[in-house]
Amino acid sequence: MIIEEVCYVNLNYLQTLLAVQEHGSFSAAARQIGLTQPAVSLQIQALEEDVGSQLVVRDARTCEFTPAGLALVAFAEEVFERLRQTRILLSQLTGEVSGLVRLGASNIPGEYILPPLIASFLQKHPRVRFMLEISDSDQIHNWLESKRVDFGIVGQRQEGTKFEYSLLAHDELLVVVPAGHPWAGQEIDPAQLGDYPFVERESGSGTRANYEKALRQIGVEPDSLHTVFSGGSTSSVLSAVLSGMGYAFCSKWALKNNLALGQLATAKVAGLMMQRGFYLVTNPNQFRTLAAEELLNYLRQQGLASMGGEMLD
């Protein structure tokens, strides 16, 4: 019997290789995975010796993957996905709802809706752990495509894609102004929206996509607004409004405390309707742990309750 030579590869080194590929440099990868830059360099060198090929071309600041390096990256991604699927199958055999659930959520559901729901879920399943990453709706879809998260919660659907959606909660975007603003408690004409400074959300935000669509429906081009600040999160937008920088469109979920304290006020724009939903989004081609499936089913039940007015308002 002829025994072929086997190349043994350290899985930790493969994880380091994936970190370098994701972050674009040894130094950035080192910061992300908690190693020193020399340690990252040594691990990549060891991988290159193991496989007998140069994987990365390095310079002072960046690195470029060779064809062999890209091939090994693809192999490593498949290896770790197979390992994850194996853990899922084993957890399903035991029937125990435990382990890590990886969630991706856009700003509003991640900060205001999910935490109390997760706390309620934990009362029944205390052995589950959660990792929640918050970004815009576009990025959540990217993470779901790469299987970085088990499922997501977004305010903007991608039509015509393979992703599957179910409603979790209703939302309404409100015109928010500092307390004492001339618009506070008033209904204004759409033409007045250009009269005061405007605080916008960043490109890619579901909030921004929703209010821009609604503005166009009443004949207002978003570019015509007097934009003075672009915020990458709801909290940064609210801070800007609180400081008197301008007005903004914000979710009702984010405004409850500030409105109750009298720090902010709302206004209405004639003809402007800015209602939307927050959606659970899944990748139908993705394996999920028993814990992730249990949470997903729980959230779907909460979404059905919200449509009957029993929850989340």
C-alpha cells in the first residue's frame, strides 16, 4: 500500500490567514485577533513552509495574496464552515439549546428592540450566548452572504435576492427637532424643509433609504435639503439634533426617552408618511445551530404578535 504524503495545516494559522485577508494587512489582523504583528508574520511564514508556496506578498503597509494564497483562503473558509456545521449537527443530536448565536442588526433594532427580547429569551434558555454586531442594512446582508452571522434584523430589504424575510416590528420615522424649535408640534409645508439645517444618516442606512423614498413621493429631492452633518448611527444623529445643529428623521423607537424628558420635539410634514418594518433576514443556504433556530422562531412569534398590536409598541 502506498501512503501519500499528507500536509498538516494548523487551524489557528488558517484563522490568522483569514484575518489578514479580511483586514488587508498584518498589523490590522494582529489587532483584530489579539496577536503581535511579528506573531502573525511567523504564522504566515509557517503556513507557507507547510504548503510549499508563497501565500502573501508583503510591503511596508499592505499585502497582496498570491494565487496560492487565495486558493488557501477559499479552502480555509470551507474548512471552518464544515467545522461549524459539524458543531450544529452535534448540538442538534443532544437537543440542548446552548452555545453562541451570532446576530447582525441595523442600528434601531440592535440598540432598542433586540436587547429586551434577548433578555426574555435567556430566561428560558440561560446557556445561550450572543454576539451582536451593529451596522447598516447593506452590511448586514454582506455578513449574511459570507455566513459571518446566523441571521440578521434589517430595516431595508434587498428585493430580487435569495434572502428570506419576515416582519419583526413596525416603525415610523418622525421629524425631530430641538425643544423650542419653531417647528415643534407644528405641521409644516414640504417646501419649508430646506429652510433649516438638516442632519442626515450615512449612505447605506435603511433609515436614509426610507426617508429619501418618502421625500421623493411628495416632490422633495433629498439633495435639495440644507445638509450640514452626516451621522453614522442614530445616537450621533440625535446628539447633533440635541446640540441644535439641525433637524433629522429618526425612528420612534429611538426618541421615546428624549421626548419624555422634553429634550426633543417632533413636527409633521404635510403629506409625508414614513412608516416601515424591521425584518428578520435569513440565508436559506445556511446551517444554523439549534440555539439560533430557537431564537429565530421566538422572534418570528414576537413579530406575529406585533402585527396584532400585542407587542413592541
